[in-house]
Amino acid sequence: MVQYPGMHYLSSFAPVTYPSAGFGLFFLFLAVATVWTLILKGFALWHAARGSQKWWFVAILLINTLGILEIVYLVWFRPEASSKKEVPAEHVSEEA
């Protein structure tokens, strides 16, 4: 058995070494996934709050799915914004 500095003589475990390139890619993926999720989550939470959809707001806030739930909400369940804005009657000209 090979003895390493600081290793007890009864221990049979060798020190673990990690390749540095793999950790760099992992942390890059983690950073990209975090930014992706924060952007989608913020956009979906904003729409859920504006549409008074409390259950969607709570679900999106608590469930982390790397943006999958947020995309499903934004594509299929987001309330549609009305294209025409209400104009008060006193501002409408009768000449047109």
C-alpha cells in the first residue's frame, strides 16, 4: 500500500484527483443554465403576476425545471395581451 502525506496507515483509500478541464466545462454549463433559468423564470413570473394567475406564479416560483415549465407556461398558458387599448369616450372624435 502506498502511503501519502497525512494518510493514516489503516486507510485503504487513495486520494482522488479530478481533471481540471472537466470542471471548467461543468461550471460553464452551470453558469449558462443559471442565466437561462433566471431570464425565463423572471419573464414567466412577470406574465403570471400581470395575468392574476396565482397558481401558475407559485408553481413557477417553486418548481425548478431548467426553464421547461416556464416555456410551457409562456407558450400555452400565458394570458393574451389585448391589441386594442380602451379609449375613454370623451377622447374619441365623432368626425372620423
